[in-house]
Amino acid sequence: MLLPLKKIKNQKISYRPKGFESTSLWIKREDLLHAHISGNKYRKLRYNLERAKEENFKTLLTFGGAFSNHIAATAAAGKEFGFTTIGVIRGDELATNLQQTLRTNPTLAFAHKSGMQLKFIDRNSYRLKHTEAFIKGLQDEFGSFYLIPEGGTNELAVKGCEEIVTDEDSKFDYICAAIGTGGTISGIINSVKSHQKVLGFPALKENFLHKEINKYVCNKENWQLQRSYNFGGFAKINKELVDFINDFKEQTNVQLDPIYTGKMLFGLVDLIKKGFFKEEEKILAIHTGGIQGIDGMNQRLKNKNLPTIKTNHDWY
């Protein structure tokens, strides 16, 4: 077994905005599973790595944007477990001056340092990455590889994410998680008990997630999406969210990322303030990692003369 399971303790959070004092909020610190293969990426990669090894693949190939958590995690997993890794990256302009890109992009610099070969493609071509012709072209260029989808979501990834929620979590009324491609929340929906409800917080504007999630869930209807907390779209952020992340860190010593968990906890706290939950209901929020994205986001915030996210997390 390449990625052994590690037991993660739920952490009671003491965060005290007005009207929040009596609510029972806990966080499952999936971000502590591994230093670099963090949170849901660890879960998604676990069974995919086992399958790749069983089928004697030596190379992993996957896709992602320039600041992708999935790209960083796959590169780290390849280095740790002896796979060659190839990352097909959206944005051919990044290849114009690769050394400059690696100096200014901490995610790609980490992936490159971890041994990942980076192939940059234009955005129109990137939209074709799921097609047989596109994959055939990659096979002609790189030879045999084990293909992992963008974001890591496939049936094996959902299987891994089904192990996030355990029998010990049955005391909670709500399980909450951020959503990117839908794989993590699908696994959670499949594993919760009949009395539990699942709240998903999409990190992007979307109209496809219900369809994607329904591809993997076992005919359950005890889940809903909270679409009001994406802050304008994927990787969009403002001062209000930065202030929330910094305040949450100061009060709880839990570092949130600005793309996923920051938005999820912001939305969750807002729902609590609005009386969405009954006072006696217990809430478990899943911390899915993503801390590596803070450095890149802080660069963008500095360029916009906005406050930055405070962190003492030495991810690299």
C-alpha cells in the first residue's frame, strides 16, 4: 500500500463572532495527512497510485493550472514513491521564459524541483485534454503513462474520499466541505450515515456540479450546494475574505487557504450567523488542505495592493 491511512483527530474550534458562541463546530484536519500530498489530494491519489503500481506503470501524467494543488501533490507523490511525473499545464505563455516562471510561481517551482516534467499548452488545446486524439498525441510524445484527470477526480479518487468520514463522525449532524471538481464531496456523500446532511461549498461559479456529483454518488439526496460563497469565481478573493482567514488563524491557529477552505469556512460561519443550523446541531468541517496555494495568492494580492494572508506555514 503506497499511501497508508493515517488517523486524523477532529479538532474542536473556538471561533467567536457574535451569535456563534454556542454552536458546536469541529474541523477534521485532513491537511495534516502529509506535508506535501495534502488533504483530499492524498485521498484522491491513494488508490490511483496503487492501481498504477499494480499495472506496472512507471509514469504518471496529469493536468492542471499554474497554481494547482493537484499538480503539486502529484509531483510530490511521484518523487516519494518512484514514479516519473508529467504535468500538462494550462497556459503556453508560461513557457516563454521558463526560468522566470519558476522564479515567480512557487507551485510550478515545487513541482519542477520534485522532478515533474512540465508541458505547457495553450488554453484552446487544454479544453481538448479529455479527447482520445489529444491523449493519443501525449502517448506518442511521452510513451506509456497512467492518466490522472485534472483535479484527480475519478472512481478511485472517490473511493479514497469515502474514507474521510468514519464511524466516529456519526455524532455530527452536518459534514461540510469545499468543492472543486466534485470528487471529494462525492466520497463524503457516499460514506455519511442516513441521519447526516452534507453541505458543499463550490469554489467556483458553476452549473455542472450536480451532474458531476451524481455520476459518483449512490442515489442519496441528503446533500446540497451552497453557491453564494465563491467570491465571484475560482481563485477570486477580496479583502473581506483575507481578513476572515487571518482572523480565523489568529483565534484558532488553523491555517485556511484562500481558494477552498477559506471560502468554505467563511460561508459556514455566515450560515451559522443567519440561523441556518439549530443550536443543538453539531457541525464537522473538512479541512482539505491547499495551503501551498497561499504563496501564489499573496503575490497577486501584493500586486493589487491588498492585505496578504498571514502564515507561518513552511510548506516547502
